[in-house]
Amino acid sequence: MESKELTLGMSDLADILEALREHEFLLTKWELLGIQLGVHFNKLKVIEAEHRDMEQCLCEMLTVWLRLDYDYKDKGRPSWQGLINALRCIKQINTAEKIAKEKCLNYE
């Protein structure tokens, strides 16, 4: 069982992308997810300008998150629980619930 306090890193990128894909995350919400995770709006706009494909935008945004290139002191370090909470905030409830169940975490 994974701990909700476990900090995620770049080695977890493939697992995160797989979980989002498997649990039907709407790619059109990648930017909203980034905002909830604490990625700066200007950084999201740069990602969008450089990568027109939404899946690539999602991957790049998650890379920024996992590399702590955001205000992690305010939003917390990358974790499954943080991702689940951000998904809830952008109304991706089913995705959040399924990932929480898969990772044996609380769906708060």
C-alpha cells in the first residue's frame, strides 16, 4: 500500500499518465489540473504554445509539477493525494475516485 505522504518524482511520470489515461481523465482539462497543482499560469501558456497536442501538454505540465518547478511550499510536494485533490477541484470526480481506490488512498 502506498502512503499518501510519499513524494512523487520523475520516475513516476509514466505511472501517473497511465492512471489518468486508464481512469478517463479528460485531456481538455490539462490546464485546469495544472492550475490546481500549482503550476504557474504563464508556464502553462508556454507549454500550450510549444505543444499543440493535449496529451503532450499534459505530459509537459506533469513534468513541471514533478520537477518542483512551481510553488510547492504553498501547494505541497507532488503526491498521489495531491493529484486526487486537484482532480476533485476540477470536477474529475470519477477519475479521482478510481485513482484513490487503485492507490489505496482516502478520497477526502
